[in-house]
Amino acid sequence: MRIKGKRIAVITAHEFEDVELLYSILRLNEEGAEITVATLPKTAIGHFHARPYWPEKPITGRFGSTVPFYVLEEGNRWKHVETTALQEKDFDAVVFPGGLAPDFIRCDEGTLAFTAAMYRAGKVVAAICHGPQVLISTDVVMGTDIVKGKKACSWLAVKDDLKNAGAEWIDAPAVTVGNVITARCPDDLPEFCQEIIKALE
């Protein structure tokens, strides 16, 4: 187990990319990491699931996976908290899966503050697919340079966002610059997780 005892927060919200969340949890836990899945409170402003909508619906991915997971028992490979419980001192890394969830997360100032604190502490900050949207907003709102002036990659739809934020967009499975790791899409999950594991070893 290459990263036994390392503590990783995986942050998501309604409409997450199912495979990017589940694969990351299982692969990083396989190497010994302690995984906390943190979700936006369902009451967060503008945070809802539209297919169909009801207020008490579990946090639900684009393809129907839910948090809490019905297929993975809590307390074994993962535990669940709301983002309001996150503190930088408790974690070695933060991971942002993609899907449409980052569009909600990037509006949550508490999560942006947590991300900025992780980055400034030199801890691993990783995002895949649409996840770099959160890094862009952290730079803007919190005054960091997580992607500004750096090489980064993402899903193609986020390419212009990264370039407009001052990043150099790279068409590669995964890019690591300092303590920041970005990746393009679900096909790149193996490379993405390998970069996270290497950074935490």
C-alpha cells in the first residue's frame, strides 16, 4: 500500500460524473488512503438535482449513483461528511471529480476557502474533467495561483475557461505542476490516480 494512512477529501455535488467519483475512491483506497467523500449541503444556494427534483433526494450522479453509496458500505472504504465539516489540517489531498457538480461547487465560498488552504499548505489539489472549474474559481475568489500561469488539462469544454484564467491548456491524460494535478476525462482516470499516488508517496 503506497499511500497508507494518507487522508483524502473527495468533494462533489449533484450531477457528478459517476465513474470519476467511484473509481477515484476505490483506486486511492486500494493503496491505503483514508477517503472522506464531502458533498455540498442539499440546501446550498442553487444546488439541486433536476431529474427529477425533490428536496430530500440523495446527492445523485449523472448516471444515478448516489452519495451515500448503496453499493459501498460507509466506514469501510469511505466516510461521508458535508463540505462545511472540512478543515485543511485533517487532510493530505483534495480531489474534485467532474460532471456538472463542479458548477455548483465553484459557487460555494467555504469549499473555495478550503481548497485555497490546501493549496497554500502545499497539499495535493487534484481535479479531473470539469473539476478544474473549481480551481479557476478558487484563484479568482481566494487570490491563489492554482492554475494561473501553470500548465493544466481538463475536459475540452473547460479548455477556454482555463486559458482565460491564465493557464496553459495541455492535451495530455494528466498534468502535474507542483502540488496540483489535473486530468482530462474518465479515460484518463488511471493516469490521474497514479499522479495522485505518486504525489502522496
